[in-house]
Amino acid sequence: MDLLAAEITAALARVPGEHYRELTAEFGIPYYTRIDAPATPEQKAKLAKLTPDAVKESNLAGEPITPS
């Protein structure tokens, strides 16, 4: 993190906190809440057998699902 902060400072000629404040002023404050949902053994077994053909949705969280 220190190296990244140094690179941001060198590239932008200002400290990362100033850059962050500008970004939040333009795009809003980011919010993140992690939700842990443990899988049952049955769900884990089903996920282990999941194939690309079994996925019928084309988007997830507003983003297209693409093969990898």
C-alpha cells in the first residue's frame, strides 16, 4: 500500500487522499458490505458439477457473463 501511495503521489503530484476526495466528489462515496453466505454440502456438490451450459443467465449484477 505504501508503494502504491508513493506512485500515486509521484504520478499525480498530490497525496492519494486528495485524489480520493476528488473522486468521491465526482462519483459519490463508495459503499461496500460483505455478506458471507455459507454453502451447505449439497450446494457445494452442485457447484462442483456446474458447467457453462448450465448457466442460463446472461448478466450478473448488471455485467455480462462471459466465458473464460
